Amino acid sequence: MTAAALGSRQAAILAHLGEHPGLTATELAKAAGLRASLYKQLGRLEQLALVVGVPVWHPGQGRQVTHWHIAPPGTVPPPALPPDPVKAEQVRERDRRTQRARRARVRGLAAGIGADAPSLRDLWVAGACRSADPDLFFGPAAEFVTARQKREAQAKAICARCPVRPACLAFALDTGQGHGLWGGANEDERRAMLRQRRRAS
């Protein structure tokens, strides 16, 4: 199976492990900016013979930890446990809901659906981002920090030459947009701006 046939999170894990082998599931999660462990994702990749887990004694923790590496060619996956159909359907439904929500957010930006301000369509028509890939401004649900920084740098370069950048940022702040990059500012940067605004008022 190629990385293109995997989910975005699994492909990101493989790309990061290729550059930083020997990380634990917790270290990978921290690199991705996630609170949840990636142990289940790594287990799935191990079943596909794409990664291998090497148990290593960790003196500081007083137990064995698993260091993950890209599987060498010819790796045979461990015997698979029979899948739980109920859990598999729950995972599929969760993924479907996440994808639907993300698509709705992107469509809402493009068409002005659900916008509180009537000027959103005008911002979109005049914006430098109108011909850009929306995925630059609205990242995936799971993204490694380095990948997010690279994507946001490309998006901010587009915002830097946009004639409606200040109005776009003001719209995002006024309407509480919690996802995506608006007016050259990502979610964290906008939250900091809102805190400053509340302190000043």
C-alpha cells in the first residue's frame, strides 16, 4: 500500500517517522500537536507492514517503551486480530462526520452560507485566496506541526498580497471563526487577538 492510499494522519506519521525514526507514540503525538496517543494508528500501520515497533527498556519510566521505525522492505506484518465490526463502523461514522463538517466549512467560506455578515461573499470575490486551494487555509483534522507551519506559510504569503486582508481578519474576529486561516492569522493568533481586545475593553 502506498502513502497516497492511506489517511492523512497515517501518511503524516510515515513522513515524520521517515525523518525522525525511533520515536514513541507519545513523542509522535507531541510532534503532531495532539493530546491523544497515536498508538492505535501505529498499530494499524504495523498491520500493513509499513512500520515496526521495537521494544526498548526505558530506565526513567521503569518499563519498556516501543520505538517506531519505517518497516524495511520485505517486512511481514504480525498476525492480525479479527476486526470488531461495531468499532469499525463507529470509526467510519466518526470519519464521515469529520469530513462532512470540514467540507461544510469550506463551502460556507466560498458561498457565504451561514455567515453573519453579508459582506463575506464580497470578501471572497475580492480576496487573493479565491483561486487558491482551500486546503491551504483549512488544514486537516490531524496535522504535524512542521506540516502545518509549511502550509500556513504558503497561505500567509497569499494573504500578504490580498487587498481585503484587514476586512477578512475583522470578519473572522467579529464572527468568532474558530477554524482556518483568515486575514493572515491562524486560530491561535486570532485567539490571542481576541484576548487583547477583551482586555482593552
